[in-house]
Amino acid sequence: MEILYSEPITEAPSWLLVVLLIAVIFTFVAGASYHETGSDFAGIFATACGILSVCCFLYIIYANDKFETGRKRYEVILDEDYPVSKLYEEYIVKEQRGKIWILEDKEAAE
């Protein structure tokens, strides 16, 4: 197998989405509280939660390509004697373009 190109596979961390969800929930609760009570504290809290939600969302977008999964994506040309069964055991086949195969590691490299 001849590797023509490889790159790390990246994605946003799952904990960041949880933080975003919590911030959005707090925003709705604080907004509802402000609507019911008219309290200045509730208004400030709702605004702060809204800003936190937006910041988390922007950070998720920005950091999406910053967190590596430990897996890689490859563009390869297979030798004629390379066993196809081994290919499917070790990699996820994403596509094939002529002689070039696009593969991804199944599990993170330890």
C-alpha cells in the first residue's frame, strides 16, 4: 500500500456541546424569570447566559478543527497483492476514485 496523503481527523469535543446546552437552558430559564419578575438580577443573569451561549457556539465552530481524534484519513494506492479483507478489517473505506482509495482509521491510535 502506497500512502499518497494523510491527515488527522478532527472534531469538536463532546463536553463543549454539553456546556453550550447548559448555557442555553440557563438563558431560557433566566429569561422566563426576568419576564415574570422584572428583576434586574434576572435580566443581567439572562443576558450573561445569552452571551455565554453565543461564545460557546463560536468556540465550537472555531475549535472544531483544533481537537484531533487520534485517527487519520488516508489517500492510498493499493498494491495488487494487498488483501481486501485486511483493508476492511483495519480501515473504514470512505470512497474510491479510480486507483486511489480514501480510508480512515477505525480506532484511535494508542
